[in-house]
Amino acid sequence: MIPPRLEAALAPASPSRQLAALFGASGHELYLVGGSVRDALLDRPNADLDFATDATPDVIEEIVRPWAGDVYVAGKRFGTIGVIREGNIYEITTFRSEVYRDDSRKPEVVFSESIEEDLFRRDFTINAMGIGIPGRDQGTPEMIDPTGGLGDLQAGLLRTPLDPEVSFGDDPLRMLRLFRFVSTLGFAPSEEAVAAVHRMHDRLDIVSAERIRGEFDRLIVGDDVGTALVGLVATGLAGEFIQELPALALESDPIHHHKDVLTHTIAVVEKTSPRLRLRLAALFHDVGKPETREFGPGGVSFHHHEVVGARMTRRKMTELRYRKSVVDDVSRLVFLHMRPHTYKMGWTDSAVRRYVRDAGPLLEDLNELVRSDVTTRNAKRARAIANRIDELEQRIEELGQREELDAMRPPIDGNQVMDYLGLESGPRIGEIMDMLLERRIDDGPYSEKEAFALLDSWAGEGSGS
């Protein structure tokens, strides 16, 4: 059975069949494998085509160079040769198995000569199916499923081809990948796999932060992210790389009437759109609560948890090797997520401008985070908060139409300031520009003439010293 989504990719004149003919002429086999087969059977889009072969990396390179427009060999030591032809990318990998040693953060790659062994050493049965590709005009492609992956795909089951402890021992990152597929495919993990994660979660310690981050990024934007996060915490796996998450289960949540802050946090993540920065901000938005919990006459409180949480977010995301821009954006969202709740006390136009300035390009994500943060079962309270955000967004839109809030800046720039005051570039110019921007935020748009008058006043007061 060849999935309809792969019919064009496996047609007699297709690049796949051309490659298979080249490998066959050299006495080697070629199979379409992995996620491309899985997603085709699920009728999910997947532009990647991954191949496996019994040819060694050197032989793969020798076979494809005359056919390819370009070849890249960055993954050659892991058995993978990349091929580029007419703008399409194909990755061809020697049959292999990967095994982590106890003292290593990198897998040791062992090559094999058997497609069955290659498939049995893969992470899950749904990824352990292959399609044998005949050469051009030499027959029809043939499905190979030695582990029962097709049945598991139909059942929505995540099961390892070998005993879970063997499969997870080969690559401990597969424990995190188990829950990534829970999130992205909506499949259920087998009881044996979950039990193995309970026993083995400490093995994740040997996997690099970069690999963990890459897998977690795909998990956090999945449609069934809530179920996956619950599984991460319940098995102890979350405690190996994001300890702040299970810590939230220890804190009660009197505001939203959940049994704990973790339950509230997962509900917030589920409500947000699947954008990486927004989902990460939803995950981290309350991590400061355990450190800021106080008991008083009015009950428990978490004053300034957003400040503490932003600091904790930055530290954790840096440990996980996120890009600085992502760290900055997510920690900024965490820091600002409580700001709109003060809107009920009444905001001046100046306060609205300052909110827009502080949020910057994150404004849309910040407003959605604030909306999603309402998980209370008190319908009246939920409506009141939603109405406040609606009103705030309306005021932002109205001010934006009048004042071009998206381009909020003083009417003169730093060069004009230096020319007018006869100053060189330096910190003092930055201080002056901050002063001019504060005037813009407090009073709205003003003219160049008024800006130069402010400079005269600044100079007349002794240059601010």
C-alpha cells in the first residue's frame, strides 16, 4: 500500500526512482523511511524525503555526485549525505543504530547492512516503516513494516520497536520525543513506554541542552500540548531540564481556584496560539510564584512574581541555549504580563502610550497572554477582565490612529541634538533622547520647535548635572 500523498514522489520518473536506479546499478538498496512515510500515511504535509541505504557514506557520496546539483557532507560522520537537485533537498543515510554511552553527550553511530535492523533501532514503531524503491521502470514500491508500525499508527499508539529501556537507552532524548509526539500527533504513549520514562528519566542528563531545546520547541507548539506537559511532569522527565515546572505543583492557586499553579499554567499554555515565544511565555509566566508566596490577612499572595519570574525565565532559557532574542522576548512577556491588570484603576493616555512602548513588537502576544491567563471558573470575573482588555485594545487603536503609536519617537533625532547643542556622540545624547521620548509618551506628539525648546531648557539648567 503506497499512500496517495507519496504517489507523485514515487512515480517512475521521479527523483526518488532515479536515485534508486543509481543505487541499484551500484548494487545497493534504497528505502524511503521515517517521518515522510508516517506523515504520508496520516495524510499530513511533509516536504522532506528521507532515505536509508546499505551503502556507506563514502559510497553514497560517490553515487550521487554526478546526479546532484550540490552535495553537503556536514552529517557524513553520522552516516548522512545531503543532496540538492533542482532546489529540492534529499537526505540519504546509511543503515545505522545509535547508542549513547553513560559518559557521553553524543551518540555513537554504528552502521548496519540490514534495513530491518535499522528500522528496529528507530525511536517508535510509527517511524519504523520503510518503502523499498525500485529503479526507474523496474517494478512497484513495496512497504516494509517489521515492527507493526502501521497498526500502531491506526490505533494512535506510541510504542518503541524494542523494549523501551533499550530504545531509550540508545538515545535518551527519545523520552522527550515521546511526549513531543503526544503533543503534535495527539497519540497516546504505551504503558510500557511511560513506565520506562519513570525509571530512566535521569538518563536525559547526558543529552545536550541544544538537542533538548530543539525537541521541546516542537512539543510546546503542538495541538495537544497540555496532555504532553502533564506527562512530562508525572513521569519526572520535566524535572531533568525544566525543574521550574513541577515546582508549580506545590503551590496552591487561590485566584483561579485550581488545585495548584501548575494546573493553571498548563491551562494557559493550552489557550494560547501555537507561536513559540507566546507558548514559552505562557509556560513561564507564573514560575516566580513559589519564591514570592506570602500569607497575610487576605490569604496567600504572590507580589512581584512577574519580576522574579522574568529573572528565572531568563536564567532557564539561557541554560537551554535559546537565542538571546528569544530569551529577551519571552522574559519581557513574563515581566509585563501583570501590567494590564492595573488598567481597572484607570489609565491615562500617557499610561497607554507607555504600555505600547514597553511591549513594542510583542504587543499582540502580550495581550493574548493576558487574555489566556484568565482560567477562573468565575464567569463574572472572566468577563470583567476580557472587557478591560477589549477596552485597552480599543484605546490603543484609537491613539494609534491619531498619533502613529507604532512609530513612537521624538520629533528630532540624535544627529539633530548633537548639531544643535554642539555635543559629541555619547551617553549624554542617549539621556537627552530618553528625555525627549518621555515627553512624547507623557504628552503625545509635539513639534520640532517644542523639542528644540526642551533642549534650550536642558542646557539652561546646567546640562542636567
